[in-house]
Amino acid sequence: MKYLIKKILTEGRSLDKITDVLLYHDEYDDEEVESIIKLFGGDITSLYHFIDDKGRGLEFLNHLQNRVWRGGGYLVEALQIGDPTYSKEDMDLFMTWIFPMWENIEISQKNGRIILQIVGNEQTELFAGDSEDIAEIIFDPEAMPMDLNFIRLNAEDLVDLMTEENFIGLVRYVGRHNMNEEIDTFREEFDPWVEEDELGDRSFLLTPDRLNRFLDPSQDLESRKYNFTVLLDSSDTLSDILNEVEWVYSDSYNWVYENEYRKMYHDVLEGLIGKPVGESKVDPKNENSTKITFYDVTDLLSTILWQATKDGEDPGQSTMFELIEAHKGFLTPGEPDWPDEGDKEIVDSYNEYLEDLFGSRNIY
């Protein structure tokens, strides 16, 4: 073979043998191949045009695509393929000659588009550090809620945020659990009841008549809410009920905050790989089988794979996620802003939970 190269480099009539040499080798860093490339000034495009003029251009391209180690880089040079997102011609050349070298179980071609399939919750691998830990919760429908802090609100605000229906439900809830029970209080507003009952220890009986005063529609709602809050907040007996309401509010606040996390993470992921374009199952016959989600990542991966090919990356050395991370970096969304305590979504959720707790749905 070295003798053949020598003849090619010294005898003009032997230039038509160049293609035979190039099609013989599958590693183009070989000294003999490098000698031929130098003969064309290192210009792979000129070399390809020479071979194509001899009628063997397609054979040469197929050899680069299927046999030559890191042949994609030579294909990019030979066909002068630019960033596929910049022109239809470059995209067509890329999808014909470069993409098939990368196509595997992760990515496929459908109607000229690159489709990425994500099995289960693999998208969490696109996030880094603490963001990946949070992503594992957000993208797993069976995961436990995020471990967030207890959000405390004072009793007056808790009752003030209730709808009228839920306030009525709260009063009736206390009636169902504490009617005619001895109630302790340290507030002087209830001294007349304490003195009337003479039970000692600053206590009185919570009779139906006394409880109904908090439901008297002739009194304005704000005053009734305030007076009932004073009762709840001043009594050890009724403190458990107030604690339940506190937990409902805290859960509602954290539910909204966690949803802000979810929206942020889904938006960031969508900004990188787009929205899902389809779903399937690993085993389509088993509804409990792991879900597969499909994404159209043509613009993203065509550029990444084109650049990786130019850089000498050998297909199969890295996963698609590793390539995305290498070219785009990890996703680190950060944290959403804490919502205001009176945020409408929080208040709506809070009152919805209270309807279930108090049974106040359709109370009228």
C-alpha cells in the first residue's frame, strides 16, 4: 500500500487511484491517508469534489459515514455543512449524512424531525445539585410533597380570610364538638358568661344560645369573626380546632408555593427541550408500565450534534443528556418568590380545604 501511495504522489496518471486508497482505510489519521489529504492542501471539500468527478463521490461519502472513525467530521467538511438551524439545505444534508450516525435508542427521526424519548423521569438528569433533588420530586407523580416549612398566621387573619360560608361552618363545627361543654377563657369579653355560670376557673358553658350569637345575621360579619376569634384564641379547650385551621392554611400556602416550583421547573425544561409531542409505555400492553415521553428537539440537537461531530466526538461515547449538558449546561432554576400571605390562589385553596373540614360546602 505504501508503494501505491508513492506512485499516486509521483505520477499524475495514478491520481485516479486515490479513491481506492481512501476507501481502504477506516482511520484517516493514518500516515498514508494524511499524505493524500496534504496533496489537496488539507482541503477535504476539494478532495471530495475530485473523487466525485471520478464518479465515486457517493461511495466515498458512504464510506465516511459507515466505516471511518470520526468520519462525521470529514463529512461536515466535504459537504460544507453549516449549522443546520440556519438553512434548509444544511438541515437536509445534516439529516441525510450526520444524524444517522447518532441515531440510537434515545433519538430517532420522524418526518425530518429529531425526536428525543425520555423514559420515566430521566429529565431530572438535566438538572444539577439541589435542583436535581427538587426535580426528582416535581417530575415524579408518585413522589411525596416537598418538605416545606410550617407557615404560621395569627388567629385573627386565619378567620378573616375565611368566606362567610366557612366562618359559619367553623362555628357549627365548634358546636358539634364542644356544645354544652365547659370552656375556659382569659378574656374579659366573656366575663358576663363566666359570672353567670359561676363555674370557677374563668369558665362558662358553651350553650346553643351563646354559640348562635356568632351566627346572628343582624350583626356585621367582621364583628362576629373578631369576637369568635377572641374566643378561640383565648381558650385552651378550643385550641385544637384553631391548630387544625392553622395547618389547613399552612398546607394551602405550601401547596401554592410548590406549584410555583413545578411551574418554574416545567417552564425551564420546556425552554430547553420544548413541550412533549407524544407519550407511550415501555410495554404498551401494560398500563402500569413505565411512561415514555417524546420531545421534538430538532433545533436543539441538530446544532449540538453538528458541533459535536465537528469537534471529533464519536457517536455513542456520550448520552444525549451528557451532550446537552456539555453544550448547554445544567438547568438550575433557583427558587420561586414566596407568595404573599393573602395571595388569591392561597386563599382559594385554604377555603376549599376548609369546606371539606367543616362540611360547609353549599351551607345555605
